[in-house]
Amino acid sequence: MAAVLLNRFAKWPRKVAYTTVTRSFLVEGSWTPLAAIMIIFFARYAVSVSLAIHPELRTTHWLAPSVGFAYGLMSGAFLARALRILAAAKSAEVPA
């Protein structure tokens, strides 16, 4: 939910077009999705390595909520992106 709210200001992806005739989307290419995927991968890797090296971190009270929030925020960015793309289709539809 936080990522969806943040995307109202970030407006990712910036250029989205929907063609009603072909029912297709045109989304401008960007390195941002790749960067987001890599951030998710590296964050998961860092957490896993940290837990392997320091198993006592599993008993801390702050790790699970903070890691869960970070994972949710990163994954929510893709939900926000999908909602923005779908909004382009809704705004392009001609009322009957």
C-alpha cells in the first residue's frame, strides 16, 4: 500500500499509452524495472547471508518486521506499476 501511494508522486512508468483498437499497451523502456528486481535480489541475498553468519539475528524482535516491510515495499512497487499501466487503459476507453 505504501508503494502504491508513493507511486502517485513518482509516476512510474512515466509514459504509458493504451490503444483501444489493438487493445495493446505501449510502455516506454527503462532500466528501472531491472534495477528494482536487482534490489530485491540483493536484499534477499544480504538477509540470507546475514542470517547464515549470525543465526542469533533470528531471535531479534526488529528483524522480521523491518525485512517484511522492505520486501513488501519493493514488491509493492511492481503492483503500483501495474496499477498505473491499467489506469492508462481505463482513461483511454471511450464511454458508450
